[in-house]
Amino acid sequence: MRPEIAVLDIQGQYRVYTEFYRADAAQKTIILVNGSMATTASFAQTVKSLYPQFNVVLYDQPYAGRSKAHNRHEQMLTKDIEGQILLELIDHFAAEHVLSFSWGGVATLVALSQRPRRVEKAVISSFSPVINTPMRDYLERGVDYLGNLDRHSVGNLVNSTIGKHLPPLFKRFNYRHVSTLAEHEYGQMHYHISQVLNSDRQCYLKAARQIAIPVLFLNGEWDEYTSAEDARIFGQHVANSSFGTIQATGHFLDMEHKAACNDSRQALMSFLKPEQSVSRLRYQQGQTLHALAI
């Protein structure tokens, strides 16, 4: 399973590294949107769950991963710019589906609010419009550590909060990745988190109200930072919404253990390809979808 690799020019301003996993029998293409401080590597398990049922597209934001060597990093990227980049990639790869993780949900909501004509369904995982007490504490400490370039504290913060349910091997990988980011990446994350802390959640909900396609919001049962309960607020604003809870898992869903990986895959297939799904899921459109523990 080798991807087709390309670095794409986005409106003459940004260069974006992409991986395209082409499946000859697939009829639909899905594009995956990274969370904060993440790269295409974070979707390794998700690609295995989606391929070869779908063509799968991964990409790194201009400031991150394998894109950063191709960009000058002269200004911070706003959520609107990240949303526009996603729209350009949707058109380039003719993607019918979008799946985002964590704060990648912001760019995804912005893009979907423009009602791209190709997109038929979207999954927004590990995201909510609420900055609750645990999330605020995480973000406020993150802003402090990032602003001081305290690499050790940033790495430990991620693993002790949103990553606390990850297995030890993944925690070591997380620490090594987060604590060795370039200075401009810390600056981008500092800017991003500051924007989140100082913004009104109405900006998310305003975008959500413009979305017409079916959207599945998927959260972990143990995720106190972007909780399933908080995510359900989107149900009042996204007309065609459904909600999934992956039992016995936290923020990182399919990365945390085998049962969570299986349940996440079943939830995705039940939503994206219900005619072929053999999942053991209870599902009602616009209400709650619970993955049964294995």
C-alpha cells in the first residue's frame, strides 16, 4: 500500500505535501484533516481502516510535517486559510468525504460551511464547540509552554492530558514528535491556541448552521477534553447530524487499543457505507450512535 506523493501549489501562496492512496475498486475518495501539531503519520491506523474501501488522501498543513520545507512561514495561518486549503484539496482530489481529527474540525467546519459541491458526507472526530474546564486548563498551560519554547513541558502536557489513554509506545512517539517541533511550529500552535481561547464558540456554530450534508460527530467515552456530551450541542445547529461514542477510549480513538480501533472502523463504515456495513452498531439519524464494546 504505497501512496502517490505530490507537493501541490495552493493559489501560489502555499505548498502542501499530499499522499494519495489509490484503490482501484474504490468508488469514493475521502480526505483526512490533521489535528493540532499532527502530521500524516498520525493517521496511519485510520488509513488501514478506510483502504481499500476508499481512496484516501492525507496532507500536512504548510507549517508542518513534510510541507514545512516547501514554505517560508512568514505569517500565521488562520482557521479560514486552513479551510480554504482544504477546499482546494477537495477539488483537486475530487473528494466526496471528509474526516477530521481534533482541532482539524475547525478547518473542516469552515470548509463545509461553504457547501463544496463534491462533498457528500463528513466525519468530525474528537471535537466539540465547548471549551470546558479540562480543555481550558490544557490550552492555558499549552500557551504558556509554547510561548516559552519549553519543549519538555509541551511533550509531557500532551501525554498527561489528551494523550493519557495512549499505550506507552505511542506516548513515547508523541513526546518525541511534539518536543522536537521547529520554532515556527510552536509559534503557529501558540497563535492557534490563543485564537481558540479568545474566540466565541458562536464562530463554530455559525459555520455549522450552513452545513447541509450528513455529518457524524465521533467522540471517545473517556474523552473529558472534547466530550461526547459537549459535541451533541452541534445537533442543534447541523441539520443532518448524528453522534457516535466509542466506548472505553479517550481523545485519540483508534490509536488507543484494538477494540477502539475496531469500533472506530465500524462507526465510520456504518456512516459512510451503510449499504455494505456489517457493524454491530445501533444507529439512528440525528440521534446517538453507540459502538458496542468488543
